[in-house]
Amino acid sequence: MHSIEIFPWNKNFETGLSVIDEQHKKLVQIINVLAVHLSNPSEQTAINEVFDELAEYAAYHFETEEAVWHKFLPEDPLEEEHKHTHESFADDIENLKQQAQDEKSFEAVEHVLRFLIKYLVFHILEGDMYMAKVVEAVQSGINPRNAKEKANREMRQHTSVLVETILSMYEKLTTMTLHLTREIDSRKKAEIKLRLASNVVENTLDAICITNSDKKIIEANPAFYQTTQFEPEEVIGRNIGELKHGLYEEPLTSQIEKSLLTDEHWSGIVSSRKKDGEVMVEWLSLSAVKNDDDNHHHYVAVFSEITHLADRLSDMEHLAYHDALTGLPNRILLADRIEIAIANADRKKEFLAVCYVDLDGFKPVNDQLGHEAGDEVLKTIAQRLLKVLRSNDTVARVGGDEFVLLLGDLKKMDDYQELLDRVLIEVAKPMQLNNNAVTVTASIGVTIYPQDKSLVDDLIQHADRAMYQAKQAGKSLYVLYHLDI
């Protein structure tokens, strides 16, 4: 089997915790092994070996992470949340292994590869990067609560890393195609290399074409014909600029030619028309291939529709700012919305309420009925909260069974009370889980801006303190924060 590095290690993945980073690199290696199976028919036993290696790695890696959490943040709700996430990942891998026994190995391994790439990006850039920042802050002498707040602020700056990661994957595909083309030109056994190149080009979803030195197309993959809507006889022999007219619009044309001469590569956004006249915008990676005389002999063009890329980036951005289980905003997005709400309250001379909600009686559900039942309770409560509140309010999940409600546009200081009365009633309604009647209630702590004219993290912290007062006062009620709490 030939070696494929379809998912290269990116320095942006480095958390600063060496033992964690080394284990992440191991996962990247496993992904690239799976890429080999994608390009070569594999026996089921070989695929099972990769699954087994993955399961062993997951257990080892997650044990290390949980030890770090326990060392620096013992008994923190995030520790339990991480354990639950790790258990879910292990279950997913076991399910994928079972599916692979009933399906063709190509489809099964391809599904696993997509899953792992998506999981790894968010596992590192959201979960473990956050953990590393908390550990760094704690080691510097900051207390755990402030360390988490500091980490949350810093994490808001990492969205651009997601974009860079995706683009690097596309650049890797271009490099791979370029390498294969050079092999075809430099070896006498061109037939073998041509079959290998054809396998890559034929199976990719990106539109790829190869031109001669005069920019006339000599080869194109099925995706190229599908996206342009032209037949092979309408493509082969034509100048690429006739089909991709955006390449011949100044000043873009001069920029491309200059870049090819100096760097042998150009990438950027171009526009073109399909056969039916529809305009499409694409990301083009264009590379020059030299012959033995060091002259440009061929050009390799890889076109990716930006609409597809934008959809993927949108999904990633959603996951970066939302809770995976409930779909609600997470702490990062909540903090941004509180900042906006404060600005609106100042401008309109109105009030806003930050309400910290903790479910009473949730732990027995988890312990007696299991984590799946607990997840169903959390999702049901999330929907109930959304149902009760107004469309301009925010419901965020910030911990295992903890939510924060952001109530803005309050004309009077006590306008929040009617909403929270309805929240208490709605949350306490019984629910049926696997023929079991389940009831949970809510203890709520409230702080009001601008009476509590604090920073975002402090507002959440004050509401959290008031919530504990509500629990001590009998639960299923709300308590307003004051300085004595």
C-alpha cells in the first residue's frame, strides 16, 4: 500500500500540554492509516485492527485527560461532562465497528475517516485547548473559577483556526495531485503511476483538470464534468480559460501568471459559468509541473465550490458556539450575548436579568435510569425553557445540568419575575422516560443589570451564588442576588 497523508498535523492543534499533544498526533496517524484503506481495497480483518487500535488509543488518551482535569479542577462539573463525552465517543467507535462488518470496507472506513477528522478538530480546538488554557492559568497561580473565565475569554479568538484547518486540507489535496503528475512524467513505467493518479482524481469530489503548457485541457475528472455540465468532447483540447472565464479577467490573470512563474502555485477565488449559464464561485488551487528541463510542462487545477466549504465552516462555527447535546448556546456565545445585551440596556435605559438555573433531582435520574435518560431530560428541559421565554431571550447550557437565561428588554426591574414563575412551572411538569415518570425542578439565582453593574463573568458568578441560596431555601424557587450573598 502507498502512503497517504490526507490529514496533516497542524501546529494550531498544539495545546502546550506535551503528553496531550503527543496523543493527538497518534490519532492523526490513525486517521492517515485509514486513508490508506480508502485508496486500497482492504480485508475486514485489517479494518478491525484499525478499530481496535483506535479503541485502545481512546481509552488511554481519555484517561490521561481525565487525570489532568482531576488534578487541576477536582470535582468540577466539567470533569463529569468530559467523562460523559468520552464514554459517548467510545460507544460511537464500537457502533462504527459493528456497521463495518455489515457494509463494504470502503464505505465503512470512509465514514470513520470523516467522523474522526470532525471529532479531532473540535476535540482539540474546543475541548482540549480550553483545558490547556485552564491548566496554564491554574499553574500560574489563578484560582480555578477565574482560570475558567480567563480560558473562556481566550477561546473566543480561535474561530479563524477552523478556517485555516479546512483550507490546509484542500491545499494538501493539490500537493498530492501535483506529486502524482510529476511521477507520471519522470518515470518510464508511466502506466502504473497513471492508474494511481487516476484513482485519486476519479474519486475526489473536487473538480480537477490537467492542462499542457499552453493551458489546453488534456484530462479532467468526473467531478469537473459534473460541475461544469460539459461533456468530455466539449472539454478536452479547449483552453481552460474558455470554460473558466474568470481566469482571463484582469488584473487576476496577471496575478496568476506572476505567481506561477515565481512560486509555481496560485490559489484564490475565481468565477465561472456552467453550461446552462449559471454562475458559480470556486476556490482554485493551480500548480505548475516542471519537466526535466525545468520548464512548465503541465498545470494542475483543483476547483472547490465555496458554497460547500462555507456550509462546512458554518457547521464548525455552530459547534464552536453551541452545546452539542441540546443545541443551545454555550458559555462562549452566552458571554458575547450578555455584552450585547448590556450595551442595549445602557442605550435604552432598561434592565436585563442574568438567571443561573440548576436542576433539582437530576442526579438520581442519571444514577438510576442511566446517562441516556439524563440526556433526554436535559434536551426536554432545554425545549421547555425555549418555549417559555421570548424570542429575543437567550437560553444557554453551561454545565451538566446547569443553564443560564438572559432576559433583556425589561422595562421595570421586576419584569423578570413573571417569566421565571412560568419557568418554574414548566420545568416541574412530569415527563415519561421508558415508562418511568420523571420530575425535576429548578433552583434559580438572578442578578439584575444595571443594579449589579459588573463585568460579564461576574454577572454569571453572582447569579450562580444566588442559585445556591435558592437551593438552601427549599428549591424550586428563585432568589435575587445582593451583596450579602
